Amino acid sequence: MTNTKNGSNQGMVPEARAAMDRFKMEAAAEVGVNLKQGYNGDLTSRQAGSIGGQMVKKMIESYEQNMANQG
């Protein structure tokens, strides 16, 4: 059972957190942002947004591919 708090993402399963961190690092590398392990508060809004945007783009592509393979 996960520990959940309102307004917090600290209840994530450790394996899921590790996978999300790898996914984030991969997306950052694809858009040319040097992301480091741990604190990344020195990123600009543009850099952080480009990483998040790349992650969303990849998730949508994955979903579309899965839907195409099913039907």
C-alpha cells in the first residue's frame, strides 16, 4: 500500500519513481538540457517546460502506437 498525502507525490512506488526519473533524463537529453541527479532548481522555465513537453509528446506517441497495434 502506498503512502499518500493530499497535494504530495511522495507516495510513489520506488520502482515507478526510478522509471520516471530515467524517462525524465532521456527526455532532457533529447531536448539538449543537462539534467543532473537530485536538485535541478537552477533550470530555467523554458528548460523545465521543454523537458515536460518532450515527456508528454513521448507519452502520446506511445499511446497512439499502442492503440494502432490493438486495432
